[in-house]
Amino acid sequence: MSSGARTRITVVVLGDLGRSPRMLYHARSLGDTDTDVDLVGYVTHALPRAVAEHPRVHVHRLWAPSTGAGARLPRLAFLVYALWRALRQTLELSWVLLVRVPRPSVVLVQNPPAIPTLLVALVVCRLRAARLVIDWHNLGHAMLGLTLGVAHPVVRAATVYERTFGRAADAHLCVSRAMRAALAERWGIPNAVVLYDRPADVFVPTPADTRQALFRRLGADLDPRLASDGPDRPALVVSPSSWTVDEDIDLLLAALVDLDRRLLLSMGVARAPAPRIVVALTGDGPLRARYLPRIGALALSAVAIRTLWLDAADYPGVVGAADLGVSVHRSASGFDLPMKVADMFGAGVPVCALDYAPCLREQIDDGTTGVLFTSADELATHLERLLGEYPARTTALDQLRAAVVARESIRWADAWKENARPVLVPEHGR
């Protein structure tokens, strides 16, 4: 590269940029290295100011399909809709990457979705003499298999497609050692670089004064008592959700119903005068509208379930003020790790996590920084043990929190410089 010239990189997300924190982190980190970034994706939710106002980041909006439209359709209609959407996305993405976006040196794509992203990005890179880098968050065919079934011929074809065009990329990033091993053993991709999800600097324990001001403002959506430090303050459990098929919301709701029953039995009452535990289900996604009526119909009194979307300014503060986090992510592939857990650990919050695969041990030390569960009964038992007498006796919870705070907290910026920058901007070196 000639002296004085800047690298230009296109970052592609065939999804909502506002709900793609890892790719937003990539864009910001690249911009901070004096790289010009063209960020391509849907803009359904507002982008954080650090990205939207970054002088080196240029956002290119794509057409955003209706949220959850495919999830409500019968299988045959879903296939027709998916084909139509893929064709439209192919044409629009090709136009944006070939015409609207200046020629990049690198195209970084998020996978999944693999269709049509991988094919379009590969063709664009070969036509424009750019390198293609795939950031493997999961496996697209495995996600499709959750809807159609793993033996469906469309899923088998999607597997061949993803393997063929995935192997043609010039470099690879991935989210776990388990995924790196799977890519090497199954698909002949031997050199994927592991870049763990790490918390941004904004995820820290929320100071008391900030917490009080935050919950005075958000009290109507959660519980006004959260702004207090009095004995009637309820415990706050945060469960960030993308409301997709790879999250077991049914298990979470069953556990909370069971927990409500247990708390009422321990109190010796038929109905609690006020909730003792507030569970905040944050986020947005295609299945949210389906679950809201079910959640509203639950007759709970000791446990309150609140669903809300938090903007980028409020979300870290709420996470940092939580007493406990819950993750019900159930990996489609068994190789990815939930970013929400990284965020909660960064904020000093211990986590109860659904134990879906051995790779989760790369992130959580069971019994030390969090606890794992496999059923609704196990989750209810953990929540009762940790929060059942809140705020009077919380020894077990305090021990988990102390271990989370004491662990080495590697932040995104440092991990990105060490692992991703040499792949994306090799002239910067390590």
C-alpha cells in the first residue's frame, strides 16, 4: 500500500446492524485504526453513537424484511418466501457491493446467514480484487435445520453451499476453539483465527448513583423499587435475548413459573404483595411477538417478567446493575458462544447458562463464575438458591460475583488488536 493511502474495508451483515454488536465492534475497531469502513446491513434499530458518528464509518442501508414474517408461515410457504427473499437480497447486495460501495481491499462478512451472503461476497471480491474474510458466528445450515429439520433436502443443499463458498474465502475468524476445530475437521478450513466475544469498555458494574438514576427513569418498564437500596428492593435478573429459534424461551418461562410457586410456598401465601424477583427479558427479534401474549397471561406474583428493548446507551447500565444473568441460548451447531455472557461477565454479573455443548466451558467455569443447567427444574433450583432470600442472605450469589470480578477481564479492543487486526489489516502488524 502506498504511503499516505488508507485501507478500505467493507463489513457486511445481512441482518439488523443494531442487533449485531460483534460486527459493530469490528467496524469501530477498524475505524480507530484509520481504516475507512463501509458498513452494510439493515438499520431496524438505532446504531450506537460510537459507530453512527464515527468519521471513518459509512453506513449503507439494505432493505429490511418484515421481522418474523418467515417464522409465522407453514413449511412450504416458508420455503417460497425464503427463496423470494434470497433472490431480492442477492440483487440488492450485489448492487451495493459492486456499485454503491467504493472498491475495498477486504470484505468482512458475518456468517450466518450464509445465503446469499457468501456467494455474493465471493463474486464481488473476485471481481474487485479484494480479500474475503468470513467471521463465523455459527453455521447457517444448522440454523436452517432448526426450522426445517436437519434431514431436509434444502438443509443438505445449504450445507454443501456453505462448505463450498466458505472454503473459498481468503481468511477466517471464528468465535470458539470448538468452531475452529469443526471448520478444520469437517470442511478443510485449517487456519481460522479464534476471536472470542469480549465485552466492550462500557460493560462495567454500574455505580450506585448511576443505577438509581437509571431505574428512576426506567422504573415504569421494570419496577420503581429497583432505584432503592431498601430491604424491599427486588432482585434483578437480566436475560438478554435475540428472540430466535436458538434460544429456549419456553424453558425459561417454565422455570420462572416453577420459581414463583416455590417462592410463594416459602412465604406461606397464595399471592405475593409485590414481586421479589424482576426478570428483564431485553432485546428484539422474530419470535418476540409470539411470546408476548403468553408472558402476559402468566399469573405470577412473586416473580415479575418485563420485556423491553434497551437502546445502546441504557443496555450496559442495566446489565451492570443486575444481580444475576440468565442465558437460554441453545446453539444450533454446538460450536458458538453467547455474546450476552461475555457482556455480563464484563459488567461483573454471574450467569446461569443453559448447558448446550462442551464448548460452553471455554466461557463459563461452572460453579465458580456461573452455574449451568439443562432443564427448567434445574434453573428454578439455581434461582431459588441464589435469590430466594434476597437481599437478606446471598452468600452463594456473592461468591459467584466475587469470582467474576476477580477473573481477568480481556476487553474487545485488546482481543481485536491481538487476533483480528493481523487478519484484516496485516500492514499494521501486531
